[in-house]
Amino acid sequence: MENKIEARDLHLYYGEKHALKGINLDIYKNKVTALIGPSGCGKSTFLKSINRMNDYIDNVKITGQIYIDEEEVYSERVDTTILRKKVGMVFQQPNPFPMSIYDNVAYGPRVHGVKDKKQLDTIVKKSLDSCVLYEEVKDRLTSSALGLSGGQQQRLCIARALAVSPDIILLDEPTSALDPISTLKIEELLLQLKEEYTIVIVTHNMQQASRIADYTAFFLSGEMIEYGQTKDIFSLPKDKRTEDYITGRFG
Amino acid sequence: MVRSRFEIELKALRTELNKMTYLVIEAIEECVVALKTQNIELAKQIVENDIKINQMERAIEARCYSLILKQQPIASDLRMISTALKVVTDLERIGDQSADIAKIITTLQGDSMYRMIEHIPDMARVAKKMVKGAIDAFNTNDLVLANQVVMMDDEMDEYFIIVKEEISEHIKSDIHNTDIGINFIIIAKYFERIGDHATNICEWAEFKTTGSVNEHRLL
Amino acid sequence: MNQSITNKKKRKKDTVALVLIYLSSGFSIGLLLLILGYVAFKAVPYFSFKYLYSTTSIIDHTVGILPNIINTLYLVIVTLLIACPIGIGGAIYLHEYAKNQKLVRIVTFANEVLAGIPSIIYGLFGMLFFGVYLGWGFSILTGACTLSLMVLPIITRNTQTSLETVPKSYREAALGLGTNKWYMIRTVLLPSAIPGVLTGVILSIGRIISESAALLFTAGSGVLLPKGLFSHLFNSGATLTIQLYLEMSKANYENAFVIAFVLVIVVLLLNLFAKFIASKWDVSKVENNGK
């Protein structure tokens, strides 16, 4: 199994606060990896470190390394534009731009220089198809994305991320704001997508992690406590803290 | 404490399991007494009490299904609840075996042959020890104890062979002993079956702790 | 526990409050209608469309406000041309790029103070700096520059507020797709902030049109028609409001009322236009079509 993303002794500080404490983690290619843990444990922080979204927060200090395909993410020579083309991100609240559905999906490719209308049309259709959204919206591609339902909006955000052909997709609690049906549709989608992409998902929903993740990492207070195959983590966790968390014995 | 309702319900489940175990062991003990004293009234009582044991099986099953539905248990909680489902089946069978033994006792006509079959009381003793041991191992996750109980099954099998031979002798010596002899063999067989079920309970005890049965990973 | 629900009581305090509310709104609406009605009533006898396209000339014996209308337009357009880029650009800098938050707070506060300074002071400054020191004298350019100083805080403040209301999630989404900051501002932030920017612009236009004190000493009171598009900037030019002031000071109340009437219509049209533009450009409305 290939390592797609590697974290080596990663520390992150928000000013005085030591948010990530020496994270060592290998995330495998074409697998779904779930990051679980109580609120404030650092899982979202870690996720955002992978595509350097933490750069935009003041007073952030990072030591240690993250490698993607063996290239160091925090090196001086890294172009964050290319990095974020390679690593897409989907957020907790669906956040389509206040533009048409077409423009939303085409936004990414346009950023990276695609101007030809035919090319954009193909990309938009393909991305929306991948998210099983095309059939639902093909008659209103020019209408505002804000008119879609929550579940559709989130699938649109995934399509938007796919439009730039990333290798990796990061999702930060993508279904926590959605109804159960939309949630299941998106889980289905992620299971299909992992054939082509490496997926890392932060989730609070234990059942979701056990349904879709191949590997799960448990974070607590900035440390990574346990990492392994999901079936092991959820049936025979090695660390008592993991067991206590997943069985709901503490927040 | 988080999930306190769940904890309370788990505790209730364990309590109910222990109650059922108590009833089952009581049935075995009463069988031994009824045999010894040829107390037909007591034997009838044992048969009636089996209804209670069957009801408890259903009640505990219902509890387990409700917990699975409402609480989506995982890890050790899931193993606890799923093995509870399995164990009550074995306990109920043990109860049935005791009731069947009691039914036979009611047909015995104050025969003295019992005094000649020394080893049936031994089998009863081992059966009771195995059941108690199995449940203790289950409750306390004591795999060493579980192993010991499984070993006792060999003892049980040996006793059965001895009893069979003893009874054969008695039948050969006097053809009028055939009927009662056959009954006692059946009784011995039931005790042996009780031992088998106790062994099953030990397997579930192993699963509850390790997620594997006989080295086969199930969960 | 057994309270009946069909016991509808009249609550005295609510009734009193309701009456007061009705009275106040009646009063304000009534006052508005009174002023508008009075102006219209006074102006209509003297009004004819000829006013709108003629000039006032003693030689030709005509009275007209065409030059005033043109001057007003000039002043609005040139002032906005100066103030908008600076104001919007400044607001973007303050909101997006400024590292020193203390500086941002000071500048924001200064803007709020500036917005409340009496316009005559701007007039004084403008006259002395643009008119005398730079030598532009009484001219539309002087007036426009002065007014742009006056409306700059309004535009900056409104743009800033509007940028603050754009959801952070848009920004995150854009950055997550690999944009650099300026691209994100240009394609996502600004379009979403347009309603607020427009509010600032419309407030500014209102201020420009209604300005009298500041313009009196800067743009002057000229009533000549422009001879050249660009050269007119250096002529003095009276806006409608200034002309109104002048007519009042000469006790030409008929003319004054006509101009007042025209001004009211202009303001009304302006507000309607503003509403129309705002709804057309509002990206958060769902019925809009994409580009």
C-alpha cells in the first residue's frame, strides 16, 4: 500500500496553544481515512495543515513535515496554488459561491487557466456527473447555486473540488449539516470516488466512519492516540481512551 | 456521565442475565435433590419453573434488540450485547435439559437403582460446576477460568462412558432393569448436554473479550 | 392548570403603545406628504418643461435650469470618479490586507468622524486648497475634489461594512481551490459586496446633490452651458441646489419652488434607480441568472 500523505513529527501552535503534538501518520493512496475525536482535539487542524489552509490564520507556527507524494508541503519552494489544485477541500457548511451552478464548478478550472468554453463545458459535466448531480441540475446550470437544497449544494461543492482534478480530497465533517438521506448519498459518492482519489474525512459520526472509512485515526488533545484499520479501531481498540471515546463514555 | 441511560440499561441486562443463570443453576440442583430423594412433587415443580426460564430468555432477547436499535453499540458494548443474545439461548437449553430430566424423574417409581448408579450425581456435580464456572468466566472476562471449564467437559465425557457401562452391566444382570436403565442413560445424556452448553457459554466468554472464537476473528 | 383559552383580554399597555405608534407614523408620513405637496402645489403653476431645457439669459429673456442640471450631473460623475476608486480600494486594503488591526480601527474611527464634520468646513478647505493654492478658482473641478473628500468616508465605510458581511465560507472555498488573494477578492468578495458598495454610492450621490455650503465657495455659481466636455470642468458651475439657494436669496420664489420641485423628482428618480440597480446586481438573490 502506497503512502500518499505522510506526517512526520508535526507540531502546530496557535500562538501559545499547542494544538498538534508530534503527529506521525501515513495516509494511504486510494483509501478513505477517517479522523475522529472529540471537539478541539486537533483533527480539523491537522486536516487543514495538509493543504496549508492554516497559513491564513495569524500566529500559526508549524514544525515537523508533511509530505505528499514524498514532496514536502511546507517547503519554501511550494506553490500553494498548485498544492490546492492537487488537494481539494470540502467544508462542513455547504458554501457554493453566489453564482450560477455552472460558474461554481467552472471557478476552479478558470483559476488554473482553462478558458476554452468547450473544455469548461466538458469539465463541468464530468464533475457534476461524478457527484450524481448532473441529471438533477442539467436544465438549470445557469441558475444560482443558492437555490439548491442543502444536500445538492454539498454535492456541488464536491463537484467544484473535483473539477480541478485533484489527487486528494479533504472533507471536514461534510455531512453534519445535512439530512440523513443526503448524508447517505454523499457517503455512497465517497465510496465510489475512492477508486480514483485519496480521501481524508473528519467526522463526528462513528457510524459514518465505520461505514465508509478503510482506516481511522483517533485524535485527542492534539495527539494521535491510535491509527489502524477501521474494523479494528471500532471492535477491538488497543487504547482505553479510544474505547471510551467510541463507546461514548466521554464527550 | 455521558450515556448514563445506556449504562443503566446495560447494568439491567447483566442483572437479568444473572437472574436467569440463578434460576438455571437452581433447576440443576433441584434435579439432583429430586433424584436423590425421588421427590416427584419437586420434579413437577422443576418442569413448571422452566416456563419462567423460557420467559426470561425472551425478555432478555427483547432487551438486547432494543439496545441494538436505540444505542448502536460498538466495540465492547456490541460484544457484550451480542454474546448476551447467544448465552441466553444456551441457558434456556440448559433449563430445558433440567426440565427433561425432571420429567423422567416423575415417571420413576421409587426405584432403588439410583443408589447403584454412583456416577450420575458426579455428572450432576460437574454440570453444575461447569455452568457456574462458565457464567462467572463470562461475567468477569476470565479466560483462564473459561479454559478450565472447557477442560471439565472431558471429565464429563469420561463420566458418561462410565455411567453407560455401569448401566449396561445392570441391564445385562437383570432384564427388568432395562426400562429404568434406559431412562438413566437418557438422564446422564442430558447432564452431558448441559456440559456442552456450558462449553458454548465459555466460547462466548472468549468472544466477548477477544472478538474471536477459537482463533477465528468474528468482530 | 384549567385556564380557559377563550378569555381574550385587552391589555391596556399594548393599546396605548399601538396608538402612539400609529400617531407617530401618521405624523411622519403626513409631514412628508405635506412638504412634497406644498412644493408641488407652489411649483406647478409656474412649471413648464421649457425650464428643463433652457438657460437663463437676460439677453434672450429666458429662464431655464438646463445648465444647473448639467452641472449637477458633472459634479456627481466627477466626484464619484474620484471618490469611488479611492474609497473602495481603501476599504479593500483595510479589510483584507492591513496587518495592523490597531491602524484599521483608528482609520475606521477617523472615517466615522469625518462623515459628521459640517460640510462648510470642507468648503473652506476646498476653497483654500484647490481654489486658491492650486489655482483652480471657482470651478467644477474644485467642487468635485472637495466633495470627493466629503463622500470618501461614506464610500469607504459602506464598502468596509459590506465586505465584513460577506460570509467567510466564500473566502475559504475560493482559497481552497487555489486562488491567490486578489483573484478571490475580485471574483467572489467584491461581487458579493456590491449591494453595500452601491449603498455607499447612493448615499454619496444624495449628499452631492444636496450639498450647498461646500459648493458655494468651490464650484461657484456659474450658469453657462459647457462648450467642451473637458474644458467645462474648469468653469464655475452652479448645481440645482446652489441655484435654489441663489433664487431664494434673490427672493425669486417662483423659480425657487420650480427648482425645488425638480430636485424632489430627481431624488425620487435616483432612489428608484438605485433600488433597481441593487436588485439587479444582488448576487444573493436566487432568481438571478449567472453570467
